[in-house]
Amino acid sequence: NSSDGSSTGTGLGLGLEELKFAFQSGGRVTGMRVLSVAALLGAAQDGTQGLPAWVSGKAKDLWGELDKVIMAETGKGLFDPEACEIRVSLLKELTGHGEKEAPLLRTNVLNEMGYCDILSGNVAAAAKRFDSAIGEMNAPSEESLMQNMQTAPIVLMKQAATALKGHKAGEAAVALRRSRTIYEREFKKFVKMVAKQNNIPDEQVPQIMGQLQKTNKMAVTLIGLLQASDKTLETIEKSIWGGDRQRKSLASRLSASPGGYIQGLVMEIFPSPESSTVAEALKTKADEIAEEAGSADKRTSILKRGVDAGGCEKFPTTCAAIKGIDDAATNVFGESLILVVKPKKKQALDTCESNSNIGVVMPLTGAVKLTSGDHTKEVAAKETAVVDFCQGVTATTASEEPVPMIFLQAWHPEVAALERTTIIRDRAEGWGLKDQEKAITKAVNTAAKKSWDKTAKVWRQKCAKHEELRETLANAGTEKKQQEAEKPPTDEAEEAAREEEKRKALEERRKAQEEKKQREIERRERQQKVREMEEQARDPWLADETVKAEKATLESLKQQRRDANAALEFDEASRLTKEVNKQERVVEKTIKKARKAYKKAQKAAKAEGGASEEKKEL
């Protein structure tokens, strides 16, 4: 695993033996790669394939029902209410088992139940579900789970649910986005692997993605997790910004741009400078920067998209100071530069390419006034200010002389390293940064290890919007509880009747599905018998017992190959293809031999019949 949480492998399509290996040391998660249950159950279209022998028949039936509900053609989803109800029953069936595979099976079910709870708004229950899922893995620590692509999302979802429970919307959004980014990377690797193994050209990849979404459980699972994350992030975004039309317009503009819009980032027009470690770091270099760049008379770009932009040669001290601020030096959006604010003129700050950035300004020789809509901010010489430059900001000065001003574009403190490296990799080629991609992502990861947790913590503590938001959400939650308390109590008999109706409806659906499945089996058997009769009438030698046996062997091999392809076990499928080809030749030879024997027998019978007629005539 790299330090941004990415993994060199896909972690998908692994088998039961690897699952057992992951738990061979008394169920403890050590340094080995841990397998998600989705890899065990999601690879096959039929979720009951590959389940351990100890799993009860009822549990297997429930898994089969769950598969039928979540597959795309049903029009439902991974976290449809019916699917969530089935998981509750499934967990009961798995509880109490101590077999090596049991903890991981329960982990998978608990994890998905956590999503069910978080989507329904029951964040307290969700936090407990994710915590129980983590407990089932019996890991040395949550930190050890965070080092693995397959287990990190569960820890992150626990963090998200816990933060939502405490009305910390921004903190919850960070954890959700990190989890979502992991799933998105996994899905891309999964599709790429399928395309590579099947020699599918790049231009046809969108077509197989559409097919996978309908027929492959692994794809359905990953897409469902992504959709659940998106839905929760949308809810958090609304809780932060409400009906703010200006924010909605900004989101629409940036979403359609190469920079993109990130949901759930807490921001205000002029956050406190103390809330940004970038602003604090820049301020410590104020004297030496002012001494060198205080005489600047025109706009000069220092860094652009994380690389030198030409100004470093003229202003080496300023350049070194900016490069020493990690969140500015590794930022791939826009520029960090020197602007000159002239007397009696408005100097517009560059508009953001993405809301994943904050702006930091520092006048060098005189005070400036920043204006954004109805908001203003006075900034003295060699002091810093943080600004949301996505909203349109201008700078003016009362000085009679031009005032050079440093304007840094830096990463928003709540954009995690995993998100940053993903953004860089996705845009590197289009922005001409392919050669620098590795160096920039390495710098991002190195900086994140050193200071990201601290940077994010300072931002949450000192950006006033965070506390205002927490109080607003807490008050809204209190009001909702009061409204619930004022509702007349539900009659227990009515509640029991509703539960019984739901149970009966679920049982009827299961019964109808089983009947439909049985009818389909019978229909296929009838069709097979008709085909066999037609073949025997046309080619009687096909009724030979040896031919039947060899054809049965061939059909068995073909079924094994279909199962291997469905499970994405391409090496096994390739091996079976050779076996199928070999058996097809055996069948062909057997048929030729049977045909020859049949015709010989027919000829002999005809000759014997002719001899009998001659004897009668004599």
C-alpha cells in the first residue's frame, strides 16, 4: 500500500482459501492482505456459490434472496429497504458461529447494515454497526486496518457516522469522501482488469461497464457503495449550505469544469487566519519576502500547478518560502503569485478552479482592503488573510503607492491526501504534468504523514463556520426529538400487525420466486428432452451410451468454465477452455465411431433381411 491509502492490487476476485489464510492466526488481522467479503461473494452472480459448508440452508436462501433484490435488473439497489431487512435476518443466522470464515462474513453484513442505517438517518445505529464490523476483524488497532484498501473504508465509515452523531458535518464529509475515493479506485481497477483479461479495447470499456452493472455482483456492490456515499454527501452538503443560491450556482459551475466541485467542504468568505496553517507559515516569512518582493511592480507567477512558473529566478527567497509551505507547493490548481494593488484601482483576485482550494493573501508594503459581495476585510502590511476566492474577490488600497501582495492558492485543509493524489493523477496528463506526477504525489503523501491531521484539526477548531454549523445541526436535532416525543404513542397491536404484514409479504415474495425458479428449471428440462429426441430422430447414433457420457462430460466442463468466467477467475477459465476444446475433439471422434458402428449395424441388418427373403422364394 502507498501512503495515500492506495493499493497495488485490485483485491478482487480472490477465493475462499485466501479468506481462510487471512484468518488463520486465530482470526487476527496481521500484516497480510485482508480480503473483503465482497471478493468472496461478489465475484459470483449467485451469492451462494463458494459459501463454507457450515453456513445453514436458511442463510444460503437469504443470501440468494439478497442477490435477487440487489441486482440491477430488479430496479432496486444494494441498500433497498427489502435488502436491508434481509440482512437483519442474515446476521441472526450467522451469529454464534466460531468458524474461521464466520467473523469476515459477519463483517460484510454488518458493514452493509451500517450503510442501511446511515441512509435512513439513524447515524447512532450506523456507528454501532461499523464498530461491530471492526470488532469482528479482531485487528490490533483501527490504524492497522487503515493501512489496507479492503478494510480502511469500514473504519472511515465509522468515523463518518460518529462525526454525524456529534453534528460535525465537515469531519463526516472528509471520512465519507476518503471512503468513496477508495471504492472508486477499486471499481476502476476492476473494470480495467476485466477489459485486460478479455482483450477489450479502450473504446468498448463503457459498454462492458454497463453490462457489469446489470449482471456482476461485484460491480453492483461497488456501484451501490459509491451511490450510497454520494447520497450521504449530498445530505451533508445541504446541511452545510441549505438553500444558498450562490453556493448552488458555484457548485454547478465548478462541476462542469475540469477542476470539479467537492461536496461537504466547510468554508466562509474570510475565515480566521489562525485557522490556516498556510497563513501562519506565510506570516513567519513576511520580513524576508517583503525585503525581496516589496519592490515588485507587476504580476509575477511563482508556482503554477505545483511547478516553477518563472518568478523563482527573480524572487528566489520568495520562491523558497512558498515552496516550503506544503499545501501551496503541492497544489495543482491555479497559481501562487505576486499581485500589485494600485491606488484607486480594484485588483481582482483569480477565481478558483476548484473549491478544493483556499486563498491566502499577504500585503507587503501597505494595507489592502478585500471585498467579496457585502463582506470586507482589512489586511495590514505583512499580515495574512484567508479568503474564499471562489466567490469573486477584489483588493484595493488607500496607499498612494502600489502595494505588492502575495496571493497563494493552497489545498483546503479538509481535502485529504488520498483525494489530492487522485485529483493529481486524474488531471496530470491533461495539464502537462505527467513527468512531475510522481514527484508531486510523493510530496503530497510525505506532507500528509507529517502534518495533515494537525492542519485539519486546527481548521475545525478555529474556523467559526464549523462551530456555528454544529450548533445549528444540534438544535435541529433537538427540535426533531421534541416533535417525535410529542407524537401520540403508536399502539403496540398496530405495530405488531404491521410487522406481521411485512413478514407475510416477504414470505410470499420468496415463495413466488421459488415457484418461478422451479418452473424455469422444468421448462429447461422439457426443452432439453425435445432437443434430444429431435437429435436422436435425425442422428440415431447420438443415443449411443458412450456418446451420451462424453457429451455429459463436455457439458460439465462448459458449465465449470461459465462459473469461472462469472467469478472472474480468468486463469481457471483459460485452463478449462483447453479442457473443453480437448473434450470437444473426443466427442467428435466418439460420434464418428458411433455413426460408423450404427451404419455398419444397419447394413448388416439389411443384408440379413435380404437373405431371409431369398430363402422364402426358394
